[in-house]
Amino acid sequence: MLNEADLTHLRRCVALAAEALDAGDEPFGSVLVDAEGKVRAEDRNRVAGGDHTRHPEFELARWAAEHMTPEERAGATVYTSGEHCPMCSAAHAWVGLARIVYVASSAQLTQWLADLGVPAGPVAALPVNAVAPNVIVEGPAPELTEEIRALHVRLHTGA
């Protein structure tokens, strides 16, 4: 069950996703929070330059590996606008981050994109636990899902 602190961090993810879209990127944003509830890092999607590994979740996993101890990572949460893709799920698990909380699931995003006629990407949209079975995963957040869907509609239709 998501609490008010979770929703606060997820709202920031939505804002970062909107920032990414406004900058010409796909609308994804993520925030890394330590066990004490302090925001340690945040990022947005940066794939517009052609490097499709520049997902915010992957960047935060790298940041955590460089700036946090294994013990700190084991208590940290990554909040994100969309459930991690397989690449980001693996990075999250490999660096030992504890929990993922997302606004929209991979299944929801896949359905939205299909409804918009967007061709499937080169990597299967798998749930986090299909790639990283020991990661704690919570979501979606129905309170914010429509905002994320609207950003993806805007990306693909201009509306």
C-alpha cells in the first residue's frame, strides 16, 4: 500500500517525466530515496540523443553504485513514473537497491502504446520480478496513472 511519502516522490517522477517530454525525450522520470526518506538523486529520460540506455532508472543505479554503500543501497527506494524495463530491472538488482515504486506498469504502458498504434520496441516489456525476482516492487499508483498516460499520448500524437 502506497503512503503519502510514496505519492510525494511519485509526483516528482511525473514532473520529471513532463520535463523529459518538454526537452524532446520520452516521458520517464525517477527519484532515488534513502532509508531515511532523503532524496539522494533524480533524473529523467535522456534518450533523444540516440543512446537508448539513458533511462533514469539505469542512471540512478549507476549513481547509487558510485555514491552509496551496499548497506545504504539495500535500504533505498527508486520511485519512477513507469515500471523498470528489463535493462533497468537488472541494473537495479545488480547494484543491490531494495525497492521500486512506480506510477504505471509495463503492462499498462504496453497497452497504451498498442492503442496508439506505436510499434513494439526491441526489448520485451517484462514485469520487474520476471527479471529481478527478489526486488520489492509496488505499483501502479492509480492516483497518478492518468497523468503519465497523457504524457505518452502527447509524445505519440502531439495532443
